[in-house]
Amino acid sequence: MKEQLEKIRQEALDALSKASDTNELDALRVRFLGKKGELTGVLKSMGKLSAEERPVMGQAANNVRAAIEEKLEEAKTALKAKALEAKLEAEAIDVTIPGDPVQLGHRHPMNKALDEAKDLFISMGFRVLDGPEVELADYNFTRLNIAENHPSRDRSDTFYITDDEKVLLRTQTSPMQIRAMDEIKKPPIRILAPGRVYRKDEVDATHSPMFHQIEGLVIDKGVTMADLKGTLETLIKAMYGEDSVIRFRPHHFPFTEPSCEVDVQCFKCRGAGCPTCKGEGWIELLGAGMVHPKVLENCDIDPEIYSGFAFGIGLERMAMRRFKISDMRMIFENDIRFLSQF
Ligand SMILES: [Zn+2]
């Protein structure tokens, strides 16, 4: 019987150390320690033993049971640790795998063109001003020397906010001339004022009821048309290349005298005429002129001492020419296929 116990102990410990999962451990526990198990079978046969042998064998059997139970616990713990390790391995994050790409945006072509213009004018000593889009008619028209009966004041052209037509969505950035003179008071004044303006225009390839202008104003002693020409030439050459050819054409604006429109020779046909310039050979870029003495007086600046020039550039047109965009609507539609080209 002693050999039998020893054999059970050996077999049990051997099998337990080879077990590869907890189900196997359970089966072994039943096989050796269960009610119909091998060890139980031995204990049952102890009745045949003599009274002296019985406690000795009983003690030996208990030792075997204890050894098997201990080994069983040990194997269980080892298997649990192994399972955890495998789980951690399977769930591990591989930090060397490239992540999902993040789509980064970039600046809109309008902002690019505006930033280029701002940088240039700041380098020439201009200050950039911001102003309200909801404006007083007084600033938008009256103090800019625009007569009460001027067609641009018409309700069919202008978005009025109030019925008395005293508050409106500004139709141009030129009221910033008045605001700059009111704010700075004493020349020299050198400002650039970009922003949104609103007119009752139907949407088409070259029109939108909301668009952007860049206003410029310089006032000082002895400012002449030559300063205006030099400044605008610097801008146009920076935007469209050193070889740009520029033309100044007489024009009329109520708030400048003399006034002019500035054209650049068509960069596609070099003046010969093509669809881009509608056969003209020239492309209209902006309006400008010497600040009207009445506008200076309206801002308490003495036109006998000071003179100045002003200009207004359509930012969409500038961006369209700068980036060769043929339809203004593309600028506002924000189609990602269009925007990602810049
Ligand atoms: Zn052309």
C-alpha cells in the first residue's frame, strides 16, 4: 500500500506539472482527489489493515493529499500568470505602426492674397485697421462727399439696417478713411483697412452680394499723385511680377480728386487681347485718387496744409488674378477639391 501511495504521488505531481490549462487541472483533481479518485480508492481499502498499520498509512495518505493539493495550487497560479502574460502580449500596442493621418487645413487663397498685401504695406509703414461692417450712412456716404441723391445710396444697391436709412451694411471700405482720420486726427496717416462689404448684386462669375475690399489711405504734407503711383506700382509688381505693365486711367469718384482707375496689362496675352481680358488687353485692378479737399475738411484736416491719396482694391479680384481663379463663386463655396489646390 505504501508503494501504491508513492506511485499516486509521483503520477499526480508529474501530470500536474505538465498540465497546460485549468480544465486539465480540474480533471486531474477529480482523477486523484475526487470521490472516486485514486487516492480515495486507497483510503477505502485501509479497512483491511491492522490497527497498528492504519494510522501510519493514514498519515502517509494525508501527506500525499497535501502534496497534491499544494502542487495543484502552484500549477493553477502558474497557469493564471501565463494566461495574463499571453493576454497582455496579444493586446500590446505597437507604437511603431503609423497612426491614422490627420487632415490639416491651410489658409484660404483670399487670406493668402490679403496677407501678402498686408506684409507689403506694413513694410511701407502702414498700420492695419479693422472697422465695423454695420456702418452709419454718414460715414459710408455723406462725409465721403457722396451727394444725397447719388445712385449708390439707392435701396436697390444698398442693404439698409434701419428704415430711416441712417444705418447700413457698408458698401465699401472707404468709411474707414473717415474713421482713421477721426481716430488719428493729426497726420501723418498711413493705414490699410481690409474687410467685408455688401451690395445688392446678383451672384455670378464676377459678382457676389458680399465681397472684400482693401482700403488704403495716406495723408501728410506734400503727398502727390506720384506717391500714389509709386505705392500702387510697388503693390502690383509684388503681386503680379516685376515685369507687370500698369496703366492709370482718369475716372470719377466723389471722394477723390483727381481720381483714376488702375489697370494691369493682361498677363496672358500681354496686351494683344484674349478671353481673360475680354479682348481689352488690360485688366481693371482698383480705383484710387487724391483725397478730395471736402473729405479732409469733413474730418477737420486743413486741405491747405495736408494732402493725401486713397485707394480701394477688390480682394477677390486680386486673389483671382494672383491664383488664376476664373470664377468668384469658387472662392466662397469652400469646395475642398478647389481649396486644397492652394
Ligand atoms: Zn488678355
